[in-house]
Amino acid sequence: MFAVDNSSRSARRKPEELVPSRYALQVGDIDVLVVSDGVLPLPTSTMATNADAADLAGWLDHMRMPSDAFDWPLNVLVARSGEQTILVDAGLGGQFPGFPRAGQAPLRLEAAGIDLAFVTDIVITHMHMDHVGGLLVDGVRERLRPDVRIHVAAAEVAFWAQPDFSHTVMPTPVPDVLRATATSFLDLYKDRLHIFQDTHEVAPGVVVRLTGGHTPGHSVVDLSSGGERLTFAGDAMFPVAFDHPDWHNGFEHDPEESARVRIGLFRELAANGGLLVASHLPFPSVGRVAIDGDVFRWVPILWDY
């Protein structure tokens, strides 16, 4: 279990952890912890596959980002509602040697005092390797309780039986690794899956809902308590999306639908004033969405410690 505390306790941190890798907050009566799984390098071309190269280069220069590659942040979330402790996504895992700075979630959860034996529920926003790989790390399955409930959309399970990559633009080795990882996850955890159709209440004030787009079964998690809200949006948006929500990401299996989902979530969050956390926004990835006509703006929270 965990306490809501943003301080860094030296007794729990490894010497090499020079910056905080977790951020705690409350949503009404729900305790929330955002945990960095690290970063993984990707070519900038995957950021906007339908954009003119000059436009993408201009945006990267405007943001003072490298022109050829960027570090893609990875975040997971833990929520405690009543007697339930819910892990939302599990990070990449350490079984991919090409990404040595990612796959930190299991160690960082432990450092934050999150005992996997106390996790009652796991929500998988979608089954890409950077969301389920952490559950394939040696020893993780054995540390989870035998009755842990893993919530995943029916459409996501069906998709990975015969995944379609025809609309993606990924580095060449990635599709095969995604297939293999999703298959391993389903084989290993098939007896613990709790499959939902459209919307499912995981715990009091914790609801997972199907959005589609990024993958056919991609889902987001809404936390609501005491008049406060937070949405964990998975891979529905990336940093470039606030300036260019219509730009397609190379990892989106249905780019057109992804853009519609993204814009819909932006408008929803701007209207309800809720907090946004997403898998690939820079840590701690907690902020709000402001809107002016068709222009969206990311408003990060002030760090509270």
C-alpha cells in the first residue's frame, strides 16, 4: 500500500535515482501515484506520419527537440480506492535490450512501497509491449495475488488474435515484437483476465471505458471522487498532439479514429476541468487541457511536494 507523499525517501531510493520517479496526489478520496517507467528512444518520424517533413522539422525546432530521435516518456498509474489497489498498465519490462532506460516500473513501484501482493486489480489500456511487458518480468507473476483481476477490453483481446499493422508506420522490428509480447501476455494471464465490453467500474470511482483508435480495444481510465476528476488517457495523445491533434502517430492502428478520439478527449477534459495523465506525456504527466476554439493547450500542474 502507499501513502500520499511526494518526498523522496533516501532509504527507499537507489543511489543512481537522482531525480524523483513518482508523484502522488489525491482525487477526492482516491489516492493516486504516477510512476515513471523510464524513457525509450524513438525516431521523430513516428511522431507525425501524415505531416509534411518541413512542418514536423519546424515543430521540433520550435520545441528545441532533436531532429532525428526523441525520448518517449513512459508512465504507469496506481490508484487506491477503498480496499482496492489498482495498477493501470505495467510498463515495458526489462526483456528488450534496445531500451535500457525503460522498464523501470517494477523496481520503482517497490521503491515507492507498492507491494504487488496488495494489488487487487490491473487495468490494461491496450496490449502494446510498453503497457504489458512489465507483467512478463521474471518473478512478477509469482508476486501477484492469485485472484488479481486483469481488466482488458474484449475488442483488444480479439484484435491481437490477428493484429493488423497495415496503417501503422513503425520501426521494422517492432510489429513482430508487439505480436510476440501480446501473445505471451495472453498465454500467461488468460486465467486472470476480466474482459469488459464498453465501460466497467473497476472500483468505487474508478471506471475503464473503451475508446478505440490507437488500437481497437484501447481504453482510458476515469477517476472520480468528491467532485474531482482525473483521466488516465493511455496512448490517446502525445506531446505534439496539443499543437497538432490531427497528426498521426506511427503506432496508431487506426490513425483517423485516433485523431477523433484525441480531439474528443481534449474537448471533454477542457469542459470538465479534470486532470489528465497519459502514458507518454513527460513525467509527472499531470495537468489540464485548455481550449480556445480549435486550439488546445497543455497546462501542467504546479509541482506539489
